[in-house]
Amino acid sequence: MNRDEQVLNPAPPEAQDRERLVLARIERARRARPRLREELVTLAHGAGGKAGRTLVEAVFLEAFRNPLLEPLADGAILAPGTSRERPDAERPVERSADGRVDQAASAPALAFTTDSYVVTPLFFPGGDIGDLAVNGTVNDLAMCGARPEHLSAAFILEEGFPIADLRRIAATMAEAARAAGVTIVTGDTKVVQRGKADGCYITTAGVGTVAPGVRLGASEVRPGDAVIVSGPIGEHGVTVMLARGGLDIEADDLVSDTAPLNGLTARLLDACPGRQVRCLRDATRGGVATVLNEVAQTAEVAVVVEEEAVPVRPSVRGACELLGIDPLYVACEGRMVAVVAGDRADAALAALRGHPLGEGAAVVGRIGEDPPGLVLLKTGFGGTRIVDLLVGDPLPRIC
Amino acid sequence: MRFVDEYRDAGKARALAARIAALCEPGRAYKFMEVCGGHTHTIYKHGLEDYLPACVSLVHGPGCPVCVIPMGRVDDAIAIAEQPDVIMTSFGDMMRVPGGNGSFLDAKARGADIRMVYSPLDALKIARDNPDRRVVFLAIGFETTAPSTAMTVMRAAAERIGNFSVFCNHVTIIPAIKAILDSPDLRLDGFIGPGHVSTVIGCRPYEFIAHDYGKPLVVAGFEPLDVLQAVHRNLVQLAEGRVEIENQYGRVVPWNGNPKALAVINEVMELRPTFEWRGLGFISDSALCVRERYAEFDAERVFQVPGFRVADPKACQCGEVLKGVLKPWECKVFGTACTPETPIGTCMVSSEGACAAYYNFGRFSRDRVKEATRA
């Protein structure tokens, strides 16, 4: 629609100017390093939005600061020969702007990551906490462009937790590890008093190898690139929400999408060699919207998404509609966002669709220059809006 | 998705937009207020303003239940929540609403047992499951949610669930609209009437708006085509020189409302003489409280409620935003000191609040977006 044709009486120019000034002021405020104002941890700090990011930056990054941690990526890439005292001592390695190591001229590097799993309920349609604990860490490695190799698994168990459930979780983990081609090589077990934990928490860490020539990261993204999601979004989050009960919504065909994505990323990297894959992110907590915001802000680009191109299954759409939440913010555990060079979009899509986990892959948008740092959505209705980082939990609307 | 997609059809929207543009008289500016926060949410979420000519502006009204709760009531609720053995329950929207001393989320982090529920019946279930605890449901909302609160109280009475009570903050829409109409600093051409409230109260209560104030009102549904159609019908009335109450949302709203729901409200609740609205001040006969006969389920009688009065922060201009006098971005602290993460005013909290909707969905310069989205 050409808006100009409709404008009969444009808004007074001074109002437009004032609005523009206000928007610029807001953008400055938004870019300023957020301050951690709370005195106590609230649930909002764990919901994958701005509050969590602020907590991590103000407490952990402040305390642990180093070049490998600073990008706050899914995992760290350790260049061969990296030593703790002098990270760059053994051989000169090129670093990209976001601290990533350039592997173009190096031997295989090590990717290292860790993640904790505290899902309720422990068992849900399509998987359990064991699948998540393996697949989640495998995927974090895969998103670094790594081939996952070995995992550790640490368990915090509540007194009274059924051994049968633990066996079931361990069996799932073994199966998931086999499917992903990784081995669980070390671990730890702690038991806490009844009431001090919610059944079973699992922390896994993983290592993998990054082939020479692979350099992924949000800072690699540039205008003209294409944005791809690997399949229908939001299935894990909605499945778990419904499995908690209490909503009285049934969706028989809904199962969690938890899956290892390393097969898919390997195919994609083969199909688009030479740094044509810019960035990979699994759309876990905070969903696709959060990933896209990180890309927009890190790369200082605009991400323009077509709402109608985003694959969402009808049952997920229906449940989200009823709950008043946006599928773009709902967690996936087996879906990723890939940003690839614009002219390789078709090749990338073909590669993804050739894999069972990528059958539903789709190009959902593209990278533009302006306005930098923002994700814009062209709605199915034909309008435009911002997709911002989520604040707190996705809350249901009341009327 | 059936019953949804047909109300989000871009082709129909384009056709309607052309008819809207054709109805606008050259040189005239039009202002319509969408009373309900649900409409505000729809307008921004679907980018509906892209379809309106620049001479038509939508003004956001007071119909956001969370937004109109004064800070003192939040503090009262937290004071109840912090009493021994209490489980406080409420809708998710309330969790981040700031009081004078933090929000529910902060009180929860300090140790209060505050739980999010999807329906007051869920709160009643918590009471049934925890007989040794005192369960309070923080009831908010217009006539839309009042019947379910009232039904829950009746159910609690029938089942003799003695550990359940309601902290009633239900408000009524008509006095708020009247306050807007009487406000000297606002010139409106018509209203987009609240859809869900009208399923309960019907369309008759709005008739005074046409008779006494000479403004049209079109009750509308919550899909973007509904809202666009309500704008169109308002413009048609103005073009034809008519001033009437119309029902665009006939698929859900009966002209006479829902007598059963009204009877249930009337059974359990009565009008308070006066109630404080955030930003609008005290408005008489504008809110509901629990009747004497259900006193044992009334948290205001069961507990010592401090009755806090907290002045809104000076910087906050929620009142002006709720009355439609200011656009969200015109507030001095909008987007800088007041953001969804650190809200100063309620309008920045609820997804139906005008400021939150504008900040989350609409905060960009139209010219730059036109450039960016040009394929």
C-alpha cells in the first residue's frame, strides 16, 4: 500500500519532529548499559529477556570479564594453544569484532559450553529433562559451528526423588547422546533435602571441535543477508505450558521439538562454505524474537521479518492466541535461526530441507541497514511493528 | 486459523482503508478514542495505523484494568500478601505493576507467596487444596471480569470454603467514559466502544454519549479488521450527520448485554460510593465492592487493609495518557526513565497499556520504516 496516496492532511511537521527527537532519545537510553536496580533476584531475571541480560552483565561479566566471555555467546571458542595467562601467546590469531577467534588460518579449535536444565514438568509430550540436557548443550556447540564431541552431566536431586524416574531420564540422555553422536564422559551427583530442589536439576557442559575456516557470530551479519528459521516455531514452549496443566487447553498433536541440531548445521555449513553462513542461534528461551534482537543490536543492522513467512503450526498458533502470547517469543529446543548471505539463501534452504529436522525451514526475513538495532515485523494484516526484547515472562492477557 | 484469519485479511483492510480515506473531508482532522486497552493492543500489534490517513488519529482511552489501579491499592494488596499464611493470587498482568514499595514480583522475591492464576476459579482451587492457608484473589477488571469473580464468590459460599476471599478492585466503564467526556482538554469526534465489556453490559448504557454529548460510538471486536471497521462506521456517521451507538461486534455482543452475568454481579457486588482511579482521581459510583451478605469472602473485611494513599510519581503522566490528552511518547519520562523493564507508571506495564503497546510495538519513525520495509 502506498501511504503517500492516502495522506490527505499530514500531521503537523513540528509534531513529527518532536516524535523523532523523542525516539532518538529512547534509542540512546536503550543502548546505554542497563543498570541492575533490584536488590533481590526475581523470576524476571530468569526469563531470557532484558532483565536476565542485565543481571549477567552486571554481576557475572563484571566479575569474570575476559575476551572469550565478552560476546556472551552460546559457547566460547578456544583457539589451539590458548593458555590461561596469555590467551594469544602461542600463535597470533585474528579476532573478529565480537571477540570470536578467526579460524581461517588456524588448526581446529575447541568449542566449550554449559547449560542448566530446570524444566517443570520433568516429563512432557515429546521428551523429558534428559533430552533437553543433552540436546540443549549439543545445540549450543552446533551454533558455534562446532562438531560436538563430549558432554559432562551433573545432577542435583531432591531427597525422595524416584530412582525409576532417574533411570528413565538417564536412558533418555543415553539415547539423545547416541542420536547426536556425543559421549557423556564425566559427571557429578548431589542430593539435597526434600523441599530444597524441584525433583531433579541437570547441568551439562560440552566440548566440540570447530573446523578451520568457520567463523560465526552476530557481528558477521550484514545488510542484504537472509534470515532463515529451520522449522515451525514455539512447539516446545507451548507443549510444556500445556503439560503443566491448569490451562484446560488440549492439543493432542503437540509435542516438544527437542532435537540435536548438529546434523543440520553440518549440512548448512557444507552448503554455504567460505563464511557465507554468518550466524547461527538456537531459539531457546525468549524464542526467535530474542535471537533476532541480539543479531540486530550486535551487528547494528535492521532485521525485517515477514510475519506470514514465519512457520507456526496451527495448534501452536491457536494456543498462543488463547493465551495472548506471541509465538515469536516462545521457546524452541530443536529450531534455529540462521543468517546467511542473501545470494546463498536458496542453497541454504535446500540444504536444510534435505534434513528431516529442517523440512519446515523457511526464509522469514532479511537484514537491512536502517533503523539499526531494531527488529521490524511486517504483520500478516499488512502493517508494521517492532519486535522488541521480552520483559519478564510472557504473561497472559486478562481480557 | 478459522475465526481469526478472516478478521486479519490484508486485502479487505486495503479496501476498507481506501473507503476510510475517501470519507475524510479535506482540511479536517479526526480523533477517535478507543476506550479499551485491548483495542490499543490490537492497533499496535497489527500495525493498524499504517492503514489510516494522517488526518485520522486514534486516542488511547482508560479501558486498561491494570492501568487504572492506583498505587495505594497495589501496596494494600502487598500488605495482605505479606500477612501470615496468606497466598495471594492474581492475573499475570498484575505481577509487575509498581506500588509505592515495589511490585508483586518484588514482594514475591522478599518471601510473599504470590501466584499467578488464569481464572478466579483457579484461586478457589488453591484455597480448596490448602485448607490451612488463607487464599486471596486480587480481582481487577471492568464488567468483563466481574461476573467470573462474583461466580467464584458464590461457589465459595456454596461449598463453604472459609479460607478464600476476594480483594475487589473491579471498576465500571461508564463513569470513566463520562469523566473523559467532561474533561475540558480533549476534543474527540467519536468512540470505538469496548467489545468485551459490552458482552456483559450491552450497548444501551452508551446511549447518553450520543444523546447528551453528541458523539458517535461503535462497539467493536478485537481483531484488526473490527477496529478498522469501527473507524469507518464512525466516519460514515459523521459524513451522514448522524450520531448513534452502533454495534460492530454483533457476533458476540447482544444489544441488551448478558442479563445473567449482570444478575450475578448484582448478587455479590454493589457500587462503592467512590473509588480512586489512577490518573483520573476519585470518581463516584465507579467501582464495585463485595456486598455485606458475602462479607466473609471480602478481603477488605477479613484483613486489616492499611488503605494506603500514594501520590503518583511527579514525573509520571499516566493520567494524561489515560485521558488521551497526551500520546505516550509525549510523556516526559517515556522510554527513558519509564520503560517496560523499569516502569514508573502502570500504562507501561500491562500489554494493554498505551505506553507499553507503543514502546513494544510502535516505537519507530514511520519514514525510516517505510525505507526499511521497501522490498
